[in-house]
Amino acid sequence: MSHHHDDGHGHHPKDHSVTVQVNRRDVVLPDDHVTGLQIKEAAKVPTTFKLFDPHGGEVADDKTIHVHAHERFTAISGQDVS
């Protein structure tokens, strides 16, 4: 009995990587459940930046979220730019 089957969407079950956008750049995440810190690290933005989800909500470094392909995140400097 083979355990090598796809999930019906042409994806292999072990490959959960997801491509999202951070500041309009494609970023490949290792899994569809990641923390804010993992997203920042994958996007190579400073960890001091604030990360916002596609709805404008802030994603804390230690918060695990479920991401979907092609979602757009925004990372901005935590400093006040006024």
C-alpha cells in the first residue's frame, strides 16, 4: 500500500509551503501555519518591524496564523514616521 498520494489538488501532502507576498515581494513560507516572526524572517525584514495581515490586523511575533497562497502582508518600521 502506497502512502504517496496527493490531496486531490495536485499537491503532495508533505509539502505545505505557501507563497505569500510581503511588501509586494513573493515570500515562500515553510508551512501554512506560521508565526509573525517566521513570516518576517522568510521575508528578510527586520524583526523590529510590525507585520500586518491582509485585513490590516497586526500579527504579533509569537502569534501563529493560518496563511493562504497569495495573501498580501505588510511589514513596516515600528518607528513613528511623522
